[in-house]
Amino acid sequence: MATQAITPKEMIGSPKNLTVSRQKTIVNIITYTLLGLGAAIVLVPFYWMVRTSLTAGTRLFVFPPPFFPDPIVWRNYIDAWNALQVSFTRFTANTLFVTILAMSAEIFTCSLVAYGFARFRFPGRDILFLIMLSTMMLPGVVTLVPTFILWRSLKLIDTYDPLTLGAWFAWGPSYIFLLRQFFLSLPKEVEEAARIDGANLFQIYWHIMLPLVKPALLAIAVLSFIGNWNNFMGPLIYLNSGEKYPLIMALKFFEQSLSKEAPLFHYMMAMTTMMSIPLLALYFFMQRNLIEGITAGAVKG
Amino acid sequence: MIDTGSWVKDYPFTFSHWLLVGAAIILVMLITYRLLKMLGMKTEAASGLALIMPWVLGFLIFNLYPFIASFYLSLTEYNPLRPLKLDQLPALVGFKNYIYAFTRDPNFWPSIRLTLLYGAISIPLGLAGSLATAMLLARNIRGVGIWRTLYYMPAVLPAAATALLWRWMFNPTSGLINTILSPFFSLFHMDKPAWFTDPQLVLPSFVIMGMWGIFGTTTVILLAGLKNIPRDLYDSATVDGAGLISQFRHITLPQVTPTLFYVLVTSMIAALQYFTQALFITTPRQAGIFLNVYIWQQAFNQQKMGYASSLAWILLALTLMLTLLVFRSQSFWVFYEGEIQSETKKKRRKNLQLRQSVMSK
């Protein structure tokens, strides 16, 4: 290997290295061009969403569609907010209500279950864990009808109960899996020291273990928030009265306007933008955790 | 009549139940712990079992019971509108539903075909595309974080929003896609495609929309996988004079196969359960009815819950078959570190033992 070492003089002088550096520049140009092209493909639909939301309803079907809306109609947002019989204030409140209840119960129970699977030895642990992982493959529709019958027999259809109470039962095997990976990576001495100091199980969990897995907790918090905010199948099946709908179901009202003569694409895009802003904001602030969350299963597993 | 003020009742109703169930769960955990201790179990085992109780209960109530019940229902013609006497189970009809689905239902095979074709086209395209993107990002480029943030953005958007947005962009007369492509169409004297409203183009439209929506997730995961490849493999390959292409073939591709495998399995399961987007897009006739959507229609629009359960079990069988197939195929193409390095690991372990025995002396 030593014979291949290049002296600084050779590096500058030799024509071979010149072509290498030129090659590098060309490869770099291609890389950035491709990446930029990809970014454009990703971003243009986002732009189109915002653009349409600011376009006047009468100018929606102008051809060719202007790239910039003219005039910019900010009123669309206010009009769309109040376009339905129920104001979007209520839809937003519904969404927040369901999302927060489901998310907090999910984080609480999933972290307890993950802690149990990761740090304690008990009979049948590995088999139970395997069963838990295999439930990830079960298509949702298989359990859908009996679960619906269950909630109906409890007379809880058209309430928020089916959308929130299940979260207490550690739904979300992937969250448990992710948290377990984090718990496993902690040294055993952490708990032993606390136990010698006389801390009980819950104190150890709450004061020592949870703070140590905070990045993973934040990751599942973000994933769970996004998941519940975007949950569609649940409200679709369990809610009947329009005023109880979350945002995603309210969009369905606008969607039904599409079959009519004047489709309300501008209202629809305005509310889609509104609905996406909290998620995008959350994503920008928490992306480190989120990306850790989505990649952990693939790379660590 | 819509009652906007009903939240005063609605929220406290569920919130009180929510608190009760939460308290009950904690109580169950405590009781489990006490009970197991009383039965003479060690503290560690009793604590562990008590901690996983929420999942155990959830598994029994929301997985195992519905799983068995749905198989039972699939053998009946259960219709919730037809009144049943109290405590009376719907009558068994054998495999009638399954036979009907396979032989006579005119919408069954088209929905299977659409679902499978969607997966068969969008998954390979998506994997190849995101692997290429991830490889570009894995080069030492500036601002990896910013690019990654950008590419993941569509995955954060609600599926319903994605569907509505693309439906608008695919609008035949004044959608963005046809506007951008219109010079191309006039050059070749072609008619503007009608995308979602043309039965022939429904599938490609879904594929294009799906690619945009899921591209980011797979790219981010594959990027993490690429970053995990030990750098020294490339360094030694460069020293040995391996070009970029042979580095890709002999290092990058084999090393990234475990991640590719993971992404393949998850995107396959997701494709088989394609639902939300499809529900927000109305297509002519049944051209856009994916299997999952069809099951939902049968159960909740047609109230044929027995038949829907049979369809759900067919979907389950399909999922299991395909997953098994992919898992079986692993040995042909997925490269695991352990397989080759087990020899060196053995050696390393031997060395370690040797060193320890020397040190203990």
C-alpha cells in the first residue's frame, strides 16, 4: 500500500488527477441536478395545493391555469372554514380531542409494555413478543367487522369511544418494537443501582428509564400524532353525525361537491392546506426524532 | 338537524370513559402483579407480566377475538339489518361465500387484479427510484438534512389530502399535469389523457400518485441503511481499484439488501391494504375499487358483513402467501452480515477467550 501513496506535488501536477477532479465535478453536477429535479417533483404539488387555495372560485378552470393566482383570494380560507353547516372550528376541535386522547394513552401503555418486554425475564416472553410482531401483518379489515359489532353491542357507535379507548391497550406493535429496542440498549446497572437505593418499579420506570428513552418517546409521539390525525377508516366507520367528524371526514363533504357543476376545489385545497400545516410544522421541528423512529425498525432490527 | 353545540356532551362523555379505562388498565396491572406474587412467582417475572398486561388484553379483545369471530362470520350470511334473536348466532352456511367470490362475483377478480397490479408496478418502481435517490443522498453532498426533509414531506401529508390534491392535478381540462404535458400532446397530435376518469388510465394514475406519496419514507429508510454500510469496505475496494459500478454491485447492493427486504415487506403489506386514497377518488364504474375498498363497501354500504368477512380472509390468505414467498426468497438475494463473517467472529471470540484466560492467570 505504501507504494501507492501520492505526494502533494503529484496530486497537483499530474494530468491524470486533473481528469479525476473534472470527473468529480461532472458527477457532482449530475447529482445536484437529479436531486433538484426530484425536489421539484416533490414541491410542485405542494405549491399547487397552496396556489389553488388562493385562487378565485370563478377562475379555477381557466386554461391554461396561471402559475400565480391572480387575484390572491385570502378570503377562501374564511369562506371554506364556514362553508359547511358545521364550522371547521368544531372539526378541528374534534380532531385534536381524538388525537390527544389516543396519543397519550398510546405512549403511556406502549412504553410500559416495551419496558416489560425489554428488561424483565418471564415465561413465554419471546413467544408473546413474536405474536405481537406478527399482529403487524394482520390486515385491518380482518378484525374490522367483529370489532365494529363489539362497539355496537356496547352502544358506543357515533361516539368518540371506539377511536380513543382502544389506545389504552397498547395498540401499535411498531411503537412497542421501537421502544423496546431503546430499552434494550440501556445498561443493566442503571436499574440495579436504583433498586439498591430502594426505588420501586414504578419509580425506576418513571424517573430513570423514561427520561433515558426520551428520543424514542418523542419519535412515537410524533408518529402517533400523525397516525391519529390522519386516521380515516376509524371515523368513517364509527361516526355518523356530521358535527362529530374530524377534519379528514369533513374533507369528504367537499369531495362530494365535486360531482356537482361547480366543484369547490379552492375550498378543498384551502382546508387541505390548513389540515396539513400542523403536521408539517410538527415534522419540521421534530424530524430528527421522527426519522429515528421510521428507520429504527429497518436498520436496528 | 345538526347540533353544533353537542360537543358539551360529546367530549366529557368520551373523556370520562377514557379516564375510567385508563384507571382500569392500571388496576389490572397491579392485580396481576399481586396475584402472580401470591402464586409464588419471582418479582422479576411478575413485574414483567404485569407490565405487558395492556398489550395482552388488547391482543385478546382487539386481535384474537375479532380474528376468530371474523372467520366464523365468513361462514355465515350475517346482515346486521336482518334482526337476530338475542344471543342467537348467525347460521353457518359453509364455504358458500368463498365459492361465490371465486366463481360468480363480477367485482371480485377485478379488485384482486387491481390490487396486485398496483403492488407489482408501484413497489419495484418505488424501490428502484428510492434506492437511486438514497444513493445520491448518501454521497457526501451538501445539506443532506435539507434534502432529506424535502423528500420526506409528502409522507407527512394525510393520505386523503394527497388523494384530493392529485385528483385536482390530474383534472383533464385544467389540471396541472395536463397543462405541463400539453405541448407534448399537441406535438404528437394526441388527446389529453383523462387520468382517473379513463378506466384504462386509472391504474397508472394511482401508481404515479402513490409514488409521490410513499417515495420519501422508503428513501429515508434506505438512506439510513446505506449510511450503515461500513466505510472501510469502500476504502479497501478503492485501493483494490474497483470502479463505481463494481462497488455498487459488490458492496452497496449486497449490504443494503436487508434494508431493501424490510422495505419490500412493509410496502407490500401496505399496498395490499390500499384504502384511504382510493376512497377519495371516484373512478368510472368499478375501475378504481381496490380489494380493501371493496371489502369496506360490502360490509358497510351493502351490509353484507358475512360476505365481507370472507373477502377479508381471502385478503389475509393473500398477504400471508406473498409474505411467506418473500421470506422464502430471502436466501437468494438478501445478504446478512452473519453468514460470511461468522468465521471471523468465531476467531475473534476465540482470541477474546484466549486473552481472558491469559489475563486471569
